[in-house]
Amino acid sequence: MKATVTVSFTLNGKPQELDVPPNMTLLHLLREEVGLTGTKRGCDVGECGACTVLLDGRAVNSCLVLAPQVAGREVVTVEGLAPLGTLGPLQEAFLDRGAVQCGFCTPGMLMSAKDLLDHAAEPTEKEIREAIAGNLCRCTGYQQIVEAIEDAARRKNTPG
Ligand code: FES
Ligand code: FES
């Protein structure tokens, strides 16, 4: 039996082709094979949201996705929010609002928020809270994170 499979996909806008064991998770692939450690490993069982990335534009727990499942698809990680080293609007809003404390949950929060803002122009507070319901934060109490996402939505809708 072949020990590895070749997986071709798009990662943060760039084509990737890797030979990986068929039972490797996307989380492991990103952190250990590609070296993108922005995506965090928390629980490894789909409970904490620290490993959230976008798969074809929707937030998924990368610890629950097998690497071969991303073949032909598009993956965006937190590194993809600042491709030129300049923070994106969500990241700026998180900083401005004090929504980052230890930072462990932040990449996953950002990716869940990115999914929301890409699909809802003016999300309500309830929608924001629902969008990040799968992302656990030990530090902030969530309020600053919700405000940061509201801020980012406002900035997106304000021309100039
Ligand atoms: S590490 Fe994936 S949900 Fe916790
Ligand atoms: S800022 Fe520490 S877990 Fe959220």
C-alpha cells in the first residue's frame, strides 16, 4: 500500500503540492510540513477553535480535516490575512480594541470573523457571537473581541 498521497491545493493564494500520509490532519500539514505556525493547536478534537482556517472561504477546524480532503481546494490561514506583512482590517481592529491578550485564540477568532465578514456586510452582535461560538478564549471575556469585529465591519463599510 502506498504510504503517502500527493495533495495539490492553494494555500494563501499560492499553489502547493505535498506528499503526506493519508491520515495527516490539515492542522499538522500546515504547522509541521509547511511551517505556518500561526494556526494554533489546542484541543486537537474540534472543541476549541484555535486551529480555525478557511477552506473554500468557510471557517473549519483544521484538526478535523484530513490533508487529502483539501485536494483541489483553497486554504487560507491567519498568515494569509497579512500577505505583505501589513495587518489586515480585522487584525487592526483586534489590536485597537484590546481583543488580544495571550493571543492563543486570536488566529482562530480572526478566521471565524473573516468568514462572517466575507458573507455578512452588517452582522448583528448576535451573529458575531454565533460566528465565534466555536472559538474559546480564556482571557478576554469575549466582549473586546465582539467589539473588534463590529469595528472591522464598520471600517469595511466606510469608504476611504
Ligand atoms: S485544535 Fe482544533 S478545535 Fe481545538
Ligand atoms: S486572548 Fe488568550 S485565549 Fe483568547
